[in-house]
Amino acid sequence: MEITNNWILPALILVPFIAGFVCWVVDKLDDKLPRYIALFGMLITLGLTVALWNSGTYHYELGAKVPTWSAEFMLPWISTLGINIHLAVDGLSLLMVGLTALLGVLAVGCSWGEIQKNVGFFHLNLLWSLGGVIGVFLAIDLFLFFFFWEMMLVPIYFLIALWGHKGADGKSRVYAATKFFIYTQVAGLIMLIGILGLVVYGYMMTGMIGFDYNYLLGVANTLDAQLPSVAYALMICMFIGFAVKLPVFPLHGWLPDAHAQAPTAGSVDLAGILIKTAAYGLLRFVMPFFPAASAQFADIAIIFGLIGVFYGAWCAFQQTDMKRLLAYTSISHMGFVLLALYAGNILTFQGLMIMMLAHGLSSAALFIMCGQVYERVHTRDLRLMGGMRGQFPYLAFFLMFFVAALVGIPGLGNFIGEFLILMGSFNKFPAFTIVAATSLVLAGLYGLILIHKALFGTPNEEQKQNYTSPLKDLNAREIVILLVCAFGLLWLGIYPQSFLDISNSSMAWLANSYIPVQEVVDATQQVVSQQNVEIQ
């Protein structure tokens, strides 16, 4: 099959990199120029994604041993070590790139009034982090994948450390940035051990050094069948690398601090995009590489996920800071990701796809609204709020809408994702699914607490100085940003089929690469138990 559109793939990565560099160069000329260049760069990236969507063919070839790519780009890089600049896109990566490009546009828009110092360097870091994330979604050479995985962390460190909100001690933004960097760097090194282990075993088996996805997929599947203990160890290394970024309890320590201190655009980047790279990595690498080891690890992973669901919800109840509350809701919602992954069928994988898109839009919108609230009342402390519904009619409407989306109200995208995950996982893990379903009640509770404390009642006495003159409601730019997120959530909730059709081929391949080995494992265990009975 002839593969077209290959030039678009490197362009998707290069456009944010080039635009970010230009923003930095022209910073001294005019403060507004970097903003327009960054917005234009991300709009071009979004346009390229739409072009790829319209021109690509996304279908599943029955019995295929490797994924079917819609477009590919390959350029030799370090030939001696079998490393190439190998980019490819299928339905899964296309939707993730589209989410990144859209939220990138919104991140530039929401920082328009917030960022006033070093505007060019800010947009350099923002766009380079977005370019790195797109590289993660497109790279299928594992060396290149790891390069982008580590590269995207450095700009985010600067976003938090330089433009983050100062804590009471004046140091907390640097502390939060350093904590984020150490957590993710250590996790990245553990993941690198898993990747290099595969490469070494591949060399021992074939005499060839290579980092290509299809090659290492074959190596990993062989190890999974012939050396299960080695495969399990390598799978755990890669799982930890992705679990910290997701984050999975108890590896979540970096997230609340990073969210609380990050600028609004940084929080959009973290909640809407960055943690989706971890779910993508588990889907793309861990599950198809090590199906038998993953099936063996499933119960443990789901238990950690369910602990995270309740732990995140409980911690959200305790928070008085609006951004920290939303950060813990992200930890709670990501527990569903592990349930969806390890149930391992087409229904849960498709539900996970919708959930990642919907959570990206709803959480990004809520963090944008945290920034909008802070600009007006100069606090994120829910104890100092109250009565905002009368002051901000538009803001109150959008806040209630996006909280409703986050807690899974029918008609919006989050509900579709959670419903598909619960429906698909019940047959294999009925007890875990029932426990996960009960956690949705907790989501409704902390959503109502957030709305009640922020919007209703009377303004706090300590905040009356902020109410001496009439406060301005959302302006046109802010309303447009929130309307984009609202439209996306309605589209996902009312007509999810348009997205399910795109991702179906990728998810069908993943489900078929995972399920047969599970069945083999189950059949083997059944035979062994029968033999034990006969012997007795």
C-alpha cells in the first residue's frame, strides 16, 4: 500500500519548534508579536492535523502482526545503532495530536493577559513542550520516542519555575518544578532500562541492533512467550515510566504541587495533554509488547488504579485551593485508565480514547477558569470566595457546565468514555467495575462542593476589597476559548461515532494483540489445574 502525507508528520513537530524559536527572537521588538506568532503556529499545526484526518484511511487488516499506519515518514539518523527518524500515524496517535494542537491554541489564548514578563521566552517553552508531546505521539523509533519523552520535560520545568505562582515562602514554584522534574526524570530512566533491555535481547536473538517499533514488537512478543520472567521485568520498567506521568497512586506526588504553582497555560499543558502521553504509552508499547505479562499484572494494576480513584477523590474533598482540588480529581479519574487498559477489549479501549479526549477538554477548561477567577478576585482559596454567581453570570454558567462534564453528566463526552469503560470491563472484572462505578458518586460530591463554595452564598469578608467596584465578567476572548471546549465536549457526548471510527482500527489491533495471549494463558492454567486434579 502506498503511504501518502508523509511530509505532514515532521511538519507537525517542526512548526511549533520554529514558531517558538521565532517568538523568542522577536521578543525585544514587541510584546504582542510573540503571542500572535505562537497562535499562528499552533493554528497551522491544528490545520495540518485536520488535513491528515480528512485525507487518511484508517482501517484494520485482520490478523495483522503490526499496526496499520495511515502515513509514515522515515529518515536515517544513526545507522550504526539502527536508529532512524521514523514517524507514523494511525487513528490513536492522530486523535492525540489533534487534542494537543487544539489545547495548544487554547493555552496560547488563555495566557494572553496573564503573562507579562519574558513573553517571547514563555512562548518558546510552551510551544517546544507542545512540539515534544506531538513527537511522543508520532515517534515509532523507541530511541526517538525517548528523546521526545525527555525533551518535553525541560520546557515545562521552566514554565513552572519562571512563570509559576509564588507560594507563601516565595520558593514553592521552584520547589514544585524541581519535584516534577526529579519524579519524571527518574521514571524516564527506569523506562529507558526497559527499552535498552529489549534492544539487548533483540541483539542476542537476531544479531541486529535496532530501535524500530515493529522490530522490538517482535522481540518483546518472543520474550513474552519464551522468557516470561524477563518479559515481566522489562514490562514493569516500562510501566513505571508511564505510571509516574499518568500518575498512578502512589507515584503521584509531583502532580498537585506542579498544578498549584504552574501558570494557567502550564496547567492546561499538564492536565490536558501531558498525562495523556502516559496513557498513550501504555496503549502503544506496554500492552502489545507484553500481552501475557500484562495479563499477569492486570489485577495489581487495577487495584492501584482503584486506590487512586478513591484516594484522589478523598484528597479533593480536603482541598481549599481550587487548582489543587482539580489536580486531585485528575488523579481520581486516571484510575479508570488502568481499568480500561487491563480489561483489554475493544469496548474499553474505545472508551479510554473518548475519556482521554473528554478529560483533556474538561480539565483544561476548568484550569483556564481557575486562571480567570484568580485574575478577578486575586485568590484561589475557596474559603475566600462565595457569591460569584451574582457577580459573573457568564463565568458561573461555564464553571457549572465544565464541572458537570467532569463528573460525567449524560450528553457530554466524559459520560460516554466512562460508560464504555464500565460496560466493557464488567464481564472480565465485575467486582472491580462495581467499585469503580461507585466512585462516580464521589465525583458528583466534590463537583458540587466546588460549585457551592465558589458561586453561591455571600462574598467573604476578607475579599470585600475586591468587590468595591463592579467586577468584569468574561470578555469575548475568554468566552470563545471556553465555547471551543464546550462544543468539543458536546460533540463527544452526542456524536462520539466520528471519533470512534477514526480510532477503531488502532484499538481493534491492540485488542486482538492482547486478547489471544490472555486466552492462551487462561487455557494453560486450566490444563495445569486439570492435570493436578488427575494426579491427585
